[in-house]
Amino acid sequence: MNATTAPQTRPDAPAPWTAREAQADRGWVRRLSPAARADLGTATRHARATGKPLLQLRQADYPLADATRAELRQAFDATQGRWGMCLLKGLPVREWDEADTRLALWGIGLHNGVPRPQNRASEVLNDVRDEGGSYRVTNGRGYNTNQQLDFHIDFCDVVALLCRRTARQGGDSLVASSLAIVETMRRLHPQQAQALEEPIPFSWQGGQAPGDAPLYLSPMLGRADDGTPAFRTNRKNIVAAQRDFPDAPRLTPAQQAAVETVDRLAASPELCFSMQLEEGDLQLLNNYVLIHSRTAFEDHAEADEKRHLLRLWLALPQAQALPASWADAFKDVRAGAVRGGLRGQNITPAFLALEQAQAQAFGMHERYATEQS
């Protein structure tokens, strides 16, 4: 199906938006109710008392009231609607230590989707904080640095970022509607917009599963068979494919220009929406209709006051179908499939058991999970 002309079929589907519109209409912001806050505290204490490691926990180990589950589900549902995002405020992170905060985010994830591995070590819950890492190097990852990041998507249906501590200065979250970027490119740069639909090489940056090729081909823009649009980019991985793999197809001038135009438009005042996450904020972003970044930051001196977010990648049962041309990257492009993530080099039997149990709990397609076992 042609990504330029196919109609959008869902009336409640994500739509293009500008920074001004996101600022004016705060329908994407929700606040956790006092009852749900208390319930999360109780569930977190229960999960801690089990003594189980994260991969052995199941929904029953993080018991939530129906009303709390409904509040959380509404927040995740919002990522599939108008804005493609939700900011859920009010998680009681000052009442929890770091370990309990980790348990709380993990428990929320268990009630809403299937966790995905995030790096070559196959880690499933990452600390986003400055650990002295380097970003623009081979296999570098931005989440353990304090540097400005390129606009990118994370390799999952929805990324959940829980803010535990804020920076002394900077570290603003930047979000742009990729649908608005594409719409602008079609109007101003039609040849570049067409180039977005052409497959280009992406490096896995060391995050591929054992036996997989170190890079893959995927267009940045496409539509699923049902007409649903989807967009993806990661400039660092595009650059790495050109730099590290001489046999990889070279970007055409139109493709190179398209990559640069995406970055320029994402950072433009018209499309780039900036938000400063506060302690207890849970930011949920749909990676197929939004791209995101972060400004550089300066940290506090005290160890426990340094900027610290927890990041969880999820496959969601309500997530959209993906373009067939993305199959090399996502393995399964059906709506509500267990897909995405960076399998990495350390997938364990415990993770596979969790993956399968979660897929069954939500009635999700699990070909990806079972093929890896």
C-alpha cells in the first residue's frame, strides 16, 4: 500500500500536532488518583516481600485494584490516540527507595504489556542517568550520558520513562510528532518524503540476537496493510551503518537529505515540544508516531539527587499493526504482537518464560517469543 496516498482508517488514530497545539491542549496529561497512589504503594510492598527477581514476577505478585488497573490502562490507551503520548503525574517516588521505584515501574509494566530487552546485555529495565558513557561512538548509548541526544525512536511499541530525580539544570524532554514531520516534508520536500519510503540500512549497534546480521534494511516511513501509518528513525544507527559497514548500501542524496530534514524539522520551534519531567512523572510515548530527544544536563553533587529516570520498553496488546517492510527489524508486524526490543546476547530462560506468560495473559501474538525459545 502506498504510504503517500493510503487513507487513515481509524477515527481515533494519532494525528499530526504542533508544539503550540500540545502546549494549548493538555489532554495528554493525567494525574494519578490518591487511591491509585496508595494502591501502588501496597502492591510495591507486596512485590518486595515475595523476594522474587524482576523476571520471575508476574501480575499476581504485583496485585492492583481494578480501579488502579483502569487508570493505568487509560494512560497506555492514550498513547494510541490523538497525541501518541501520555504524561501520568503523581507517582510517589519520594516514598520509595530506588529498588522500590524499580519494582513499581516493573509492576505497572506487567499489568500493561510485555517487557522488551533494551541492549546487547539484554537488560529489561534501564537506569537513565549519567554514568560517564559516550554517545556518538560505536555501540554507544545515550541513556548513560549527560549529553544532548539525537531525535530517535526506541525499539518498542511504547517507552515508559519514570522520573525519580531531576537534574540541577537541563535534561528537558523533547518530543515531536513524526506524522507532522512527514506532513511538512510532503508539502515542502516531496522528493525527500518519497525517499523516506525507501529501505535504508540501520546498524543494530551490537544489540542484535546471536546469529543475526549486524544491520538490517528498513524504510523510515510506511503503512500497515490496514492503512495505519508508522514512522521510525535513529540517526546514530543510520550513520553507524554507513561508517562501520562498507558493504552496506550507500544512502542516495535524497535519502541523506531526508534524514537531515527529519532532524531539522523535529528540532524546529514549530514542531518540537519541550517538557521538563518532574519527580513522579511517568512519560509514555508511542514510538511509531512520535520521535523524542533530550537536552544536555548538569547534575547535582549529592549521589541520590542526581538526575535518574527508569526506562521500560513494552509491547502492548492494543498497539497498531506495522508496515510489512519493517519485518526484518520487528520480526512480527501484526497488531498486538510481541515484537521489538534489542534481543542482545543474554536472553535467559527466565526472560523467555516471562515473555510467554505475559503474551498469554494479554492474548497477544507470540510468534516472536516462541521462535526465540
